[in-house]
Amino acid sequence: MKCRKCSEKAVFNMRQHKLAMCREHYLEWFPQQAQRFIEKYRMFDPQDRILVAVSGGKDSLALWDVLSRLGYQAEGLYIGLGIDGGVQYSASSHRLAAQFAEARGLHLHAVDVETLEGATVPTAAQLTRRGQGKPCSVCGLSKRHIMNQAALEGGFDVLATGHNLDDEVAVLFGNTMSWSVGYLARQSPILDGEPGLVRKVKPFCRFYERETAAYALLRGIEYIYDECPFAAGASSLYHKELLNRLEADRPGAKLSFYLSFLRAKEGGLFGAEQEREGGLLHACLTCGQPTSAPGQCAYCRTWSQVRQRAESTLNPS
Ligand code: Q46
Ligand code: ZN
Ligand code: ZN
């Protein structure tokens, strides 16, 4: 197969776009596409300061690489969750993110959850029994809170995450299966900021996972191959498997599902009211971040419960 642009041997074929390219042209095409998406969804401008949430995986490192190549002012944020899982997941991903930043002279901010709150995410999940011992619920809420706080405190205009099309479509499919209208209404390439909440964007939301993986590989980016050990058995992985089968039979099915959804939303499918994050918001009494829960936000409530439980385990009365 030949490259569409130069007739050299193609190294990567995208059936869904009927497009094959050589290494050089793929590495040129990919950031150009990202720039198109950034402009199309009005994500940010060159003068904006961007905080990229970096997990050490291929998507977030590829995103940071692309934004830097495009000339954006992008700094990274790594959140240490304290997950080992027999593969030193957090330690390895932190090392790879730091190595990536150092090699390119980029600035990586790091927040360690255990240093901040006194316990790792898996310990917190055990102590609170939130999510039946699976740390994903404590993990998700902690990441959202810390990302928002770091972006606001650092004076960033926007927080960018590396979610790709496969991620977005799996979430869309899951939320459609359960008709979670509130979540569907807020699923978007951009979520506007409001007082106390930073603007969030997903510049890779139209790239297939294998496209971001090919980019990372061809750019020689070293990233963590292991999934988080707690991801096993997640329904999103099952949905991804189903959707991969659909895509294999009908190339382009995922992209068209996602784009049709965005078009329907633009057409007013959910109405303006539901697009606000979490209904009526007020400031959390402890941290000041906006929350719809009475009194404290879920993050502060969860972590104060963790501290209480840890204390009563250490000093049983
Ligand atoms: S939520 Fe769950 Fe992920 Fe946190 S504990 Fe791992 S799998 S990292 S996106
Ligand atoms: Zn070429
Ligand atoms: Zn709070």
C-alpha cells in the first residue's frame, strides 16, 4: 500500500478514512487534524495557557507532544494515585511522564494524593468501602477535583485531557444503554468553565485509539503499556470490545455514531438547561469548589471519612 501524499510505502492505513500514509506524512497529518478539531470546537487560542492531564499513557503524552509541536503553551499535570497492582503502575507512569517532560524541556506539575490527603486511592477505597472496594469511584472524583484545583490555582485557561474517540464512544454507548440523560447532555468535546470550574477540552476526541497509538509509536514516545490494574472488568472495556466488533464489520461506525450524536446535541436534543454541570451549584464549605451537594463536596466528604476511619483503625476505642 502506498502513501496517499507521496507514493512512498505506507506504514499506517486508516480504513475508516480510506487513507494510508508513510511515516513522515502521518506525523504531519496528525497534528494538522488536531489543530482542525481545536478550531472547529473553539477549544483554545494560542495565547491561552493549557494544563494537560498526563497519565503516562499514550493518549495524554501524544496530546502534550502535539500541543507543544503546534506551538501552544502547554504544561502537564501528573496525579500520583498510589496504585501498584504488582506492576508499579503509579511509579512507572510517573517516571515516564517525568522523562517525557525532561527530554523536551516541558514543565510537569505533580500532585501526590497520599502526600495531599494522607492515604493512597486504593487505601481510601478500602476504608470508605466506596465502590465495593474498587478504587475507581474515589479515584475519579479525586482526579476531577485535583485537576480542577491545579488548573485554577495555576492560573490556566483550560484543562485538556487525552480522551480519544474509542473512549468517548464507549462512554456514549454506556450512557445511551442506561439513558443517563444528564451525562449525555454534558458529554462534549468542550465543557465551558464557570466560576470555580475550569474549562475542559478533549482535542483528541475524534481520533481513533489506534491513530493516537500509531502517532505515539512513530514519534518514539515511551509510554506505559499496562492498563491500570483496576480497569479489568470495567463495563467501559466490555463496551469497547463490542464496538470494536462493530467497527471491524463497518469501518467508520464509531466515528459516525459520535458525530451524529454531536449533531443531534447541537440541534437541541437535550435543551440548554441540562448542559450545566450538576444542576444548581454552591461553594463547598471546606474547599470552596462548586458542588451541588449540601455542605461539603463529595471529595471533601470522602476524604474526611477516610481520615476518620484511618484514625479509628489506629486507635480503636
Ligand atoms: S479510575 Fe479506576 Fe482508572 Fe483510577 S483506579 Fe485505575 S481504572 S485509574 S481511568
Ligand atoms: Zn508520504
Ligand atoms: Zn470540597
